[in-house]
Amino acid sequence: QLILLLELYSPRDVYDYLRPIALNLCADKVSSVRWISYKLVSEMVKKLHAATPPTFGVDLINELVENFGRCPKWSGRQAFVFVCQ
């Protein structure tokens, strides 16, 4: 349901409040929660990167690269690929 809420919030609010929730959901134990959270994060990247200036989008992308793209576990790196997909 958070994907539907993205339209209601400003980029700053998405970055400050919804980003931490979405990143926690990406590491959830339930796979169906993780799958939908990857879609949520990708929609967040689109919204934040389209905002002017795209500072929040760049910060989120850097955080994804650091937390998932460079994760020592394969599952974290796989999550990064799914978000990018």
C-alpha cells in the first residue's frame, strides 16, 4: 500500500519517512514482502530522481549501492539487482 501513498507525499517526506520503512521491508524475512518492497523502492527512486533538485534520488541510489550492491551476502546483491530491474 505504500506504493499508492507515494503520490500523496512530497519528495522530502518520502525520503525522510517512507525510505527507512521501505529499506527495512527489503530485508524482511517473508519473501513476498521483500518482492513488493523492491518495486516500492524503485518507484521511490523514480519519484525522488524526478524532483528538482534530484539530491534525494541520488542519495537514495548511493544508499542502495552501499547497503545492497556491495553487500557481502548474495541475497543483498540479488535484492539490488531486483530493485534495478
